[in-house]
Amino acid sequence: MYYKSLFPDLPKVPESNVHHLLFNRPDQRERPDYTLFMNVATGQRRSFREFVKRVRDGATSLGADVAQGGLGLRPENGELVGILSENCPDYVALMHSLLVITVPFALFSSHTTPYEFKHANSLAHATRIFTSPSLLPLALTSEKRQHKLVSSARKNNIPRLPVRHATKDTLTYPIYSSGTSGPPKVYACYSTKYPRYRYHVTTILLVPSLIHQLVHHPRFKTTDMSSVKSLASGAAYLPSQLADQLCTRFQDKDRVAEGASACYGMSEFTMTIAKNKPGSVGILVPGVEARIVRPDGSLAGPNEPGELLVRGGTAALGYRGNEKATRETFVDGVVLTPSSQDTLKISGMQVSPVEIENTIPAQPDKLITDVSVAGISGGALGKKEVVARLDTWVQGQLSRYKWLRAGIKIVETIPKLPTGKVLRRVLVEEYEREVKAKL
């Protein structure tokens, strides 16, 4: 099947630095100032104009010559800045300062291990690393702290640098793939505390793992969340049962239900592919085309399983430093989605782990709160009463070839990325280690 977005084509936009679109539009100059960022932990607030000033001062301190007191960062010198920090207001300011001077940056997770950080930086090749004090031992080296740089630019009256021109081919930042099927890859993009509702939050954007924590939190049913009008989820699959649990908690159920549907996308596409259609991956967003094809490359028919291929202007140009993976994933402007990697082949039949994962939590005794299904080679695990009842439930709900023939194992936590995406390969590796230990 071939699909094209139902929305009108996107208008042609002149190439320019994204800073002009976000912070330098004529209509913004006429607006009264307002609070743009709020640090819930410290109470710090930063207004729109304060933030823009900090971004421009930061860009000046980063891009000005060393003789003037800056760092002299230039994209033509091969500079790429790594950012390793917890979330904070200056994290966002630093990114936008780098956008102003068109110096690309790589974002390293604050949860990363030394091994993961080494691998990530080997792909990004960061020439400078900005880090928070708590993560300095992990970063090993660091440059001046951002707030000192900004203060230096103001104190020394360094002439403010202009916003540099950017085109669609200007490298902005490399993004890392999720690593569900192996070590993360990096590709180039060209241009848990309970929420505090005293700020009358109206819109919440969450990954499924945080939604899971939210609905199972002891204060979920008692906290006043009457201000919330819209919810959105992304980065990983949102089970329908979890979405229903979330929506039933709010007073304005109709409006919340509209916003609670998950968005479907992939890192290699850099943006959302489809959204806002509960029970499916959604409706294609403007400017996106998609095909569902059979293994031989021919178009699949209606309701026929196949591989999803997508095309659009937001697709990345490829994996940085990995030509083989680029050739396999990006073909003539089309991005091959990795959906087939999660599909299991049982006796020649395709089985979706997600279908089984949706079936198990629906067991009426509510024996578990979270589940993941992974394919392994043979074997069987011991069955306790809970496991036996879950197994009986699955066999009563699904076709025989979808039964969990290798068994069910109870674990304390399911390994996931910070975004909530399940690391099935970790479950398989753990099982294989247990099997080898018994030999």
C-alpha cells in the first residue's frame, strides 16, 4: 500500500538559521515579556527576553576569538561540542547558543555509563565537552562552565556575534539510535519525581515509562490535576491499557483523550511520522509519504503485514561514520524502518511481541504491572502459580503459534532506555547466560 499525508503539502520555507524562526520573528517583538522557563527544583524563572539575551551572549562567548576572551569555536574548524549534563535551564541555552554560531553538538545522556559514554563519544568525536560538576569524573575533561563564559562576554564587552546563516545541509547535531537491536548508531541531523501541579500545568509530554510510574504512584488518585488539558506520549510504544489508565484520571476526559494518543516516529526521521489516531500508529503528518511492502519489495495489500518505508524532508542524511548502515537504511531518500527487528518468526509465522505484551496485562486478576516479550532459542523456565495463570490466560486469548513456549520469567524490573523503550536484547542475553551456566 502507498500512503500520502492527508494534510496539504508543506509550504516552501527560505533557508535560514532556525534561531530567526524561534526567537527573532517580528511578531515576537511586539509581545509583552513572559516566563519561558521555570526550574521547579529551585524556583528560578527566566523570561523570554532574558533567555534570548543569554543565548546571544552565550553564542558570543563561544564564538568570539580567544584573544577577546571567547573560545573561538568555528564549524569550519571541525568543532563539535558534547553536552553531558542533567536537565537545567542553561542546558537549553547552550544548545541554542551553538545553533546561533552553527557549531554542531552531541547530547550525551546523564544516565550513561562509562562504557556507553566512551562508545557514544567515539561516534560523535566531540572536540569540546561541557558538563555539570557531578558528571565531571565521567566527562574526564571539561571546558569553562557556561555561566562563567556568559559573564565573561558581558564583562569584557565582547562585540555580540551575528546569527550565522544556515542551510538544510548545515550540520546541527548527531542523534543516537536507541540501541534496541545492538550498540547505538549516530546519525547526522541537518538543519523521577512526581510532577508538581502547583504550577497549574496544562500540557504534559511523557514517555511511556514515566506514564507507567505516574499511574502506579500512590498519589496518582489524590493529586489535583484539574488544570491538565492535554497529554502526549512518544519515544516508545504506549500500550492502550496504560493510555486508558491515564485518561480515566482526569476530569475533562474528552479533551485529554484527544491529546493522549501516542505519536509514532523514529530517530532516523528526526520528527514525528504519524500521530493522533488511537489504536494505530496514527495519521501521517504533513509532508510524509509511506509504503508498506512485502519482503520482495512489492506493495502489500490492505491489512497485509509488511515493512514500513517512509519519505519526507525531515529524514536524516545517514549514520555518521557508518556507511554500511547508511546504505542499508537510507535508500534514495526513503528510510527503512526497523520494525521487522522486533517481529518474531514462530514456525514460519510472524508474531508481534507487542500483541502478546498487550494481552498479558489484560489478565483479569491483575497479576503484573509491566511486561516485555523477547524471542529466545528453545528452553523453558520454571512456572509458579502466577506464571501458570498468566500462561493459561495467553493460551486462551491467542493462537497456538503465539503462545509463550519458552515460558515466563518474573523479574524485578524490565530493562529499558530512559525513553521507555524496552531493551529486549538485554533480556535475551540474560537468558542465554543462565542457559550456559547450567551446562
